[in-house]
Amino acid sequence: FFANVELVPGDPILGLTEAYNADGRSTRVNLGVGIYYDEDGRIPVLRAVQQVERQLAEQSKPRGYLPIDGLPDYTRATRELLFGADAALIAEGRATTTQTVGGSGALRVGAELLKKSLPAARIAISDPSWENHRAVFGAVGFEVLDYTYFDASTHGLDFDGMLADLAALESGTVVLLHACCHNPTGADLTPAQWERVIALLHERNLFPFIDMAYQGFDRGIAEDALAIRLLAASPIRNFVVASSYSKSFSLYGERVGALTVVADDADEAKRVQSQVKRLIRANYSSPSTHGAALVAGVLNDPALRAQWEEELGRMRTRIHALRRGLVEQLAAQGAPQYDFIQRQAGMFSYSGLSRAQVERLREEFGIYAVGTGRICVAALSANNLDYVARAVAAVSRG
Ligand code: PMP
């Protein structure tokens, strides 16, 4: 049956980690990942999460099935984290939230919902974007277009290019936007730029699909959700949000995400939610219990929530410090042209390193980065910052 099945090439980013693991040099550094590591190079287990974990272990509750759309304490708390607890659209019953298998699962279920509701629509994603965006939307039959996003000469946003491309899209096109900490570039919109984009989406009747995988990793929980909150306050009546706790709770493997759909009124929301449930039922039937119980346990307990916010704040502050440290060390090594790294947001930086420079970093220094020049700033630490800065400065001298 499988005689003619072709071999799919491995994921280039995961392949990078395999090559890193096989590298015997003690100075090796993996900047290719999409994970936040602490100062000791470990994936942190947050103290607030450990606390709930202990409670759950003591209670040893039976593991029945969750409802198709997930744990209600989890979905309610997620909705409030996205929009703010006192948001009008929550009170009006216009927003429904579904627990999904990570942010990726939210993108997939959201893509399937939109393909059913808007069968003729195309989707536009930023150029560049997280590579899986193209794969997920392509897999459910969307034609995927690009809109201009990044300006390689400034290492920042090409806002005029973005506006021009969005304005040229056909009415009804779905537009995927990163709420904050753009992956892979680290270039985000200012509040004033978000207002312009949202006005344009409304004017041109474009459908917003927001992906928020890094809430709290740049400025703060409310600040990083600004795009979502501006949309909620805008005349736009329909949009969806795919969100993830992989990074903000450091729960990558627990696969905790959510799909939130905003409808015109409570009745429409109910009908849309019934469709979401049908899609999930025919896919994985219902989500898993543990990760959602951890997140709900933290978010719904005021003391643990305060502790989580503090821990999240520390991860955010440390990323800012690493950016600053890298820029300073690079300048000290004679490479001041990398000052833009400090203006970029989140875990990633589009460093501007060429494919050849990335290759030299790997071969000569055992430093692994994505071929596009994307580096994960959150994989730096005081132990490797100096080494990485020296190496980047060396390959930048040619
Ligand atoms: N969207 C973006 C922009 C991401 O960077 C990621 C993860 N790296 C995701 C979605 C998916 O998140 P999850 O790991 O929760 O599936």
C-alpha cells in the first residue's frame, strides 16, 4: 500500500537541533530553537505551575473526558486574559473560547472553521511568517498569499508596504496578524500602527485572524494583547484569535492553546461554537486534561496568578536584558550595526546574518541559527553571550 509513498524532507529547524545535539564542542550554542531557556540553559518549570501540580497530585482526581470544547475554568480565564475581564463583548456573550491542542491546534481548528464558513476566501500572511502558518492554512485548502511586512534595510517593519498590500486584497480575504513578538522577525506594530491597520481591515472588509503565541513576553499581559483589545472595541464584529500558553506558562509539551471566535451576537456565537465542536469531535474528539488544569489552577487563584505574572515578568525582563547585553557586547567587538536587536520584540531576532554567515557560525563556532538569520534571543545566557557576540562579530567582518 505504501510502496509509492515519497519521503518528506525533515523540518529544517528540528534538523538544526539534531545537528546541535551531535556537535561534540563544549562551546556549542543552539539559537535555532523557539523555546525560552533560563540562565542555566533549562526550560523553566514555573513555581506557580509546580504549586498546582502538587495540589493535583494530592487530589489524584479521576481522569474523565473533558467536554469537546475543553475545561470551562480554562476557557473562561483565557477569554478574560485576551480581552480583559470587563470587556463588553464578553458580557454580551459574543466571544466563545475553545481549548485546543496548543496554539497550533487553534490555528488548525480556526482554519477549518473559516474554510467552511468562507469557502471562497483566501488568506494573507506576513512575509515572512512562522512557516507553519502556510502549512496549516494550505492543508485545509486555503490559497495562501503574502503581504509585505519586513524591511531588511532597517531590520524593522515596512509599514507602508504592509498597508499598501492589505489595501489591495480582495474584500473578504482573511488576514493573519501576529499580536506581538512577531515570529520570525521580532518586528511589531506600534499602537498607532495597529489603529491604522484595524481601520483598514474594517474599510476593506477583511477578516482578522490573530495569532498570539507570546502574550506577556514583550511589554505585559494587557499591553501585548493591545491588537485584540483594539479589535474588540472597533466596529469589526467578527474575528478569531489563536492563543497559546506554551511560552507564557513554559508548558510546551502540555499543548495548551485556545481558539476564540468573536461573533455578532450571543446567538451567532452559539451557532459558530456548535460548528467548532463538530470539527473537534471529528478530529480528536476532546482535548486533554492536565495542561488545562495547570493553567486554570493558576489563573483562577489570585495568589498563584500574581506569582505567575511575576514569573512571566521576569522572563520578559531577562529577554530585554539579553538583547541589551548582546548589542553592547557586539558593539564592544566592533560590530555596532546590530543595535536594532534591541528594538525588536520577543524571543526572536531577524539578525540580518546571511546564509553563508550562519554556516560559518555553525562550522567555526558551533553556534546554530536558522538559515534565514533568525536567532532565538531567549536561548542566550550570561554563559554564552560573550562567545556568541565574538563569533557574530567575527563572521560579520567577512
Ligand atoms: N504561532 C506562532 C507565531 C508561534 O511561534 C508558535 C510556536 N512557536 C505557535 C503559533 C504555536 O504554538 P504551540 O507551540 O502552542 O502550538
